[in-house]
Amino acid sequence: MRSIILAVFFVCAIGLASPALQCSHKELDIPKDWIDMDQLCIQKMRGQVEEELKAAMQYMAMGAHFSKDTVNRPGFADMFFKSASEEREHAIKLISYLLMRGELTSKVSSLIKRNLMPAQTTWINGVSALKDALRLEASVTRKIRDVIKVCEGATSYNDYHLVDYLTGDFLEEQYHGQRDIAGKVSTLEKMTEKHGALGEWLFDKKLLKGEL
């Protein structure tokens, strides 16, 4: 066994020393004509990546709160954890788009510059959490619209493709999501008004079963 380990070690050492296996390479001479995004638009897109991740962290905090044994609302927890995953997926989509356009090929480590810790970690009940979720979605929507505004008219040229992508893919989902949360707030408030804590418990069970 010892001889096998030594053999593997020497093979790895030889491999690392071989120039053919090195990861570094000379700077490639690739034409830059195809990279045409405006810098102000790029900055807004990078900022939106942070907004999506910030929203994801807030939803994770919501999911964690409702997962606690002292709260025990698995339906709410599942909904908010899924929302966190969706926000992370949005951030990945934005990063992928920038890469497609030739951006983020350098200084990737500076993409996230601020503290993304959630602003709130506890809620008094399900209604308050849903209302905060609706405010969060509305804030993200406004930020996306701001990106669209900048990339459409406040830059050196109208970035039609990016504007269409954000409008069709992101805003469509945002508006549907906002309406869904608003409906949940309405339903839950009516249930708790009539049945009190039992109304929230029943609402949570319906969430867990996917009936809301």
C-alpha cells in the first residue's frame, strides 16, 4: 500500500511539473469587436446580480424562521426556500448573460461587493412574512425596470437584446409572482380573521400540499 501511495505521489509531482499540463497560458489575441455592451449598462447588470442574491438570502432567512420547532410552519418554509432557489437562479441567469456578451472575463471576484446578510430574520406571523415577501418582490421589480431604463436609453446605444430579455423573461415572472403573493396575503388574512391561529395552520397545510 505504501509503495502504491508513493507511486501516485511521484506521478502527480511529474504531472504538475510538466509544462503541457500547466493551466496558465499566454494572453490570447481574440478580436474585441463583438463585445459591445455599454459600461453603465454592465454596472447595472452587475448590481442586479447582487439584488437577486440579496433577495435569495432574505428568503432563506424566512424559510429558516418558519422551519424552527417553535414556529413549525413547513408549508411556509417550503415556499420561501423555493423562492430563495428561484432568486439564486435569476442571479445565475444574469451572470450567464453577461458571459455570453463577453463580460465577466476578468475581475469576477469583485462581482459581489456588499454584505448580503438578510435585513430581517424573525416574523410575528405568516401574514407579516408574506407582506414582506411582496415588498421584496416589488423592490426587485423596480430594480429590474431601472436596469432596462438605463440599457434602453441612458447609454451610448439601445441594447435591444438585453432589454427584450429582461422584459420578456424577468418582468413577466416578477409580475406573476407579485400577483400570486398578493393573493396569498388576501386569502390568509381572511382565514385568520375568521379562524385565528387555526386559519394560519390550515393555510400552511394547503401550502405544503400545493393547493395555494
